[in-house]
Amino acid sequence: MTRGRSVLLLLAAAGILWFVSTRELVTMTGAVNTGPAGVADAAPGASGGGGSPVLTAQAAAFAVTALLLAMLGTAGRRITGVLMVLLGFGYFGTGLGIALGQDATPWAWIAAAAGLVAAVAAGLAGFGRTQWRTSQKFERADIVEGEADPDDDPAAAWDALSRGEDPDDIR
């Protein structure tokens, strides 16, 4: 997979993670906690609820590391790939934890599945190819063996100027 396709796939996965993290994951009939213990507790009978702040933060981190992946070499891509796989599995674990709790909506199961898919996509992007093709724009052209044209020799041109010859004269 090319660099552009990998980054596009990961950004699409991050967008899906972000979208799912904003959905209502639980029905909020009682006191509900969609984050770590003691964080973001909702009062019993609260309406709405939105998504989990933990899932939103993980989706944002996934998007940032997807962009970072495009700028790194092989070793950096591997390290970033590991980080993204961990983020994907963390998203999966958080979504699964919410889904297994009471009053979970189908969005919690979708969040768990999206985290798993994102982890697999990150693994493919980080470890799927050993080297991405780089641009040829700034690479040096191959040197052709043979004699150089004496008119193209910079030292000879300076010597001709020192002798008073006009460089615009055609020989």
C-alpha cells in the first residue's frame, strides 16, 4: 500500500472513530460512567449523554498519529504504527467495556468494532510494507560514463575568460 493510501485509510478510520465517539453509547437510565472510574459520571435520569470523552480523545490521537505517519521514515513508521495499534485496541477495549455494561446502545458495539478495524488498519500501514517509495524529484541522476564535453568544463570556461575570449562567440 502506498503512503498516500495508507494515510487516507487511517484518516478515514480516525473519522469513523470520531463519528462513533459522538454517538449516544448508553441510554442513561441510571448513573452512567463512560470513562475511567470516577470520571464523567452522569446523574441518574440524565437525558442525552453523547459519547465518551475517552473515545473522542483516542480518535483525535489516532488522527494526529496518522498524519505523523506520513512524515516519518521506516523506523519512525514502525514506532508510530505500534502507538496507533495500541490506540485502536484501547478504543476497542473502551467501546467493549461500555457495550458490556447495562443500558448500552448498539453504538457501543459499533465503537468496539471500529476500534478493532482501526487497529488492524494501523498494523497494515505501520508494518505492511518495508519501504514506501519516495519522490524522485530531488534525487541525483545516474552518472553516464564517457568523456565530458570540453565546452561544459567550468575550469576551461574560466581559463577562456582569463585569456580574454568572449564566452558568447560560437566556435
